[in-house]
Amino acid sequence: MGLGATAGVAAVGGIALNAQASGTNGSTAADALVFDKDAYTELTTTITTDAGDKSVKYHFYKAVTYVTKPVDEKYQSLIVSVPVEIDGTAVDATHAPILFANSVGGYMPSSVTDATGVGGGGMTGMPGGGAPGASASASAGASASSSTGEVQSGGNAQVNAQGGMVSNAKLALAAGYVVVEPGARGRSLIDADGTYYGTAPAAIVDLKAAVRYVRANKGRIPGNTDRIVSSGTSAGGALSALLGASGDSPLYDKYLKELGAADAGDAIFASGDWCPITDLEHADMAYEWNWGGNKLSSGSLVDQAVSKDLSTAFADYQASLRIRAKGFGTLTARNLDDYLLRTYLQPSATTYLKSLSDADRSTYLASNTFITWSGGKATFTWADFLTHVGARKKDTPAFDAFDLSAGENNEFGTGTTQNRHFTLYSLRHESGGSARLDSDLPEKLHLMNPMPFIKQHNPGRSKHWWIRVGTKDSDTSLSVVGNLAASLEQLGDDVDTRYYWDEGHGSNIDAADFITWIGKVTGYSK
């Protein structure tokens, strides 16, 4: 049922959605996207922060559909949480920054229609290969693994240094910020005719449409719509980075028009990106450059001929980026390891070791003799670091699998074709040297990658960035974050990048600092 059809609640696929439309027969598309500031439920929750537990009373707005012509309202809706009282003290969030927290993981669908409070978004189904995910809804996002201190594929799930779950949405609410949590279509969605309707670029188009809804409701939706800060993890981190890099790009306009998105901009003020799985068309090359010599958990090496092919191709790609870094000159495949080592990895180990007691530091160094600890600084070689990380998570090619079994093969499926090759290397390996990529893929790859927008100096991009990844995260190459951060720094953007020592995928060990950073860069905190 379309948003303009009835006022109040629309039943869609058995799910109650707060349509928040004016609902008269003469209502326009713009009327249908007017936020009803009175359609909330007042809730109270206790949120654990670094400063202790906080009792937060807030206004919760359920499942607002953010386009007038949705493909599937279950996913194309958002929830809003607005603090009104923290620990008994009244809060006025009228001018507070807005955390735009997506819950995408594995490029799977994410939905907020069943959410009953802040932090309630989650991806539907569990991420995996090219096959559609399970039908069960993972309301808390991807699950965390207690044995590894990692999350499977992002979503709302992040873990701190102790393995506990972290929610940026809840922490932002406890800090007095407005929180918007959007749903988005994902790669596994399939209709009755067998058509996949959530593959690229659906997820980023939906998130942009949600941003446009928020910005179009300036003065109605609580919070400062000119101070939207996105956050996401894994594929969600990639989409958060893409939101930041591609703001107001006209390349998405035709897709947004098809959905009936609000007539507003989709640029965001700042972008928070954890372990982004991005730059997908070059990710196989980068992965082998980084992890090519690391064995799989089975103890065997991947196909070294394929690994060498891809690693060699990475050198050309890296050179094409033309990224310069202070003290290193142009970053190439020859010096990128040294750049990552000296800029991020050694300082990360140093920070970690300094945080330990003398006894614990001695114990750690005794178990990790590859580290030289001198003058309060940790040094080691790239080769020894790779040995320290150990088994790589993925076979080769890591993203465009020869047998089309990777989730990314599904992400670039189209129509009734579930999985497709999206790199020439994998396509020609399977189909011969004259094979050509489908004609729609170059555009879709561009629309899913922040790097071209950064290279082209997109004027609508965010100028403030928070980027994080664990040093033991082999879900993708560590060069992905390195290149993302360095390319932004080259443009003069404010970039706060950190590699978490010995942490894995989905780690967020300085969540409180992120919340503080939001207040600082938006000018909300004095």
C-alpha cells in the first residue's frame, strides 16, 4: 500500500508501518514524505556507557517509509529516536547532530520494521555466499564470535576489546544525539517471479533516499539535518564511506527518481566507517597483495599462480590511484607495506603495549618475539606481521569467486541471474580470454565504490571521516582502509584513522571516542 493511500498505519506484507502521510486523495508525493513529529511512543531505557549506566527517556518513531514509490516497504523504512531526558535532566535535541546508523552486513537486506526501540535495526538472514540468506531476521545484526572477538559480517554488531557488544546508536542517544536507523534492500531479496530486486546499487540508493527524507524534513524531524553523521560496519561500513564520498552525485538521480525519493540533497556531514568491505572490483588484487602468502585455516596455501596474477595486477591499480603521502611520496605496491607498517601498524602495537601493565607487557612481548620494544615504541617487519596474523579467511579469488560462490557475486547479480562475475580476471578464467563483462556492470561498480568519487574530488563529499579496522581483520586487504584514508587526506579532509591492534572484523574498541568526535566535528560540543 502506497504511503499516500491512507493515514496512520499501512499494512505491508503483514508488517505494520507508520506511514506518517497526510492521506487525503489530493495529497502530493511531497505531502506523503512529511515527517509527523507527534507520531511517537515515549520509551525509557538504560544504556551502559564508559561513564556508567544512563537512564534515557526518548521519543521513538516506528517504521516511517522514506520514499513514495517503494519496491518493498519492509526494507525502505527508517526509525527515529530522540532523547528528551537523560538521568532525570531534560534534553533539547532540536539542534543535536543526527547519527545515521545503518545495519547492513554482507550486502544483505536490513530492516527496521520490527524494531521496538533504539538499536533495533538488523540485517535479514545471515551473510554467506551467493545463495540467498536464511529467512530468519537477525534483529541484532550479525552475530559475534566469542572465540575470535569478531563479528561475521557487520550489521548492528560490533565488539569491544573485551568481546562485549557495542551499539553506536544507543551510545549516541545516551549522549543526547538524535538517531536515525534506516533499512535498505539487499542482495538476497527475490520476488515471486524469481527476480532479484536488492542487488547493486539498491542498498546505496535506499540509504541516499533515507538521507533525502531526513534532509527534506528539516525543521520537522528533530536534530540538525545539516549535521548528519553516518555509521556502518563491514558492508555497512563500505556503504557509510560511499554515502560520505558520493554526496549529491547526479549519477544516482535516475534511481532515486524511480523510488519517489524526497526532493532534497543526500550529502552527509561526516562518515564513520568500520572495516569497510569496499573497492570491490579491485579487492581480489588487493587481497592477494596483502595476504597472498598466508595459509588458509586448513594449513594449505591458495593457488599461488592465481594469487601472483592478482597481486601483480594490484601494482597497476595502486599506481593509477596516484596517492601521495607525506614522507613516502607516491604510494605504490612497492612501498605501501612500509606505509601501512609505519603509519598504522607499529603505532597501533605501540598504543596497545603502552596500555598494558609492565608485567602484562613483558608477557606479551615474550610470546611475540617478532616485536622489538625500545624507547616506548614497537617495531617489526611486514613479513613478521603477516606471520603474526596467521591464517587468511578467504580463498582466491576472495570476492569474485571462480565458482560464483561469494556474496559479492550475488551483489552484482541482475534480473533472474543470481550471481555474476564482476571482474575480467575471474570472468575470463572461467569463460575464455575474449569474454566481456555485461554492459551494465561498469556503472554499477562505480556506484558502489567510494574511490572514484574521491579521485574526482566530488564537491558534495563529507569532509570529516572516522575510519577503523582491526589489524587481524583479513575479511579484506588492510590496504583498503589505508588507501581510503590516504586519498581523503590528500584532498585535505579531516580524517581520523586507526588500526586496532590484534583485533578482528567488526571491532570497535574506542566507541566513546567516536561519540565525542561527533560532538566535536559537528560543533555541537563546546
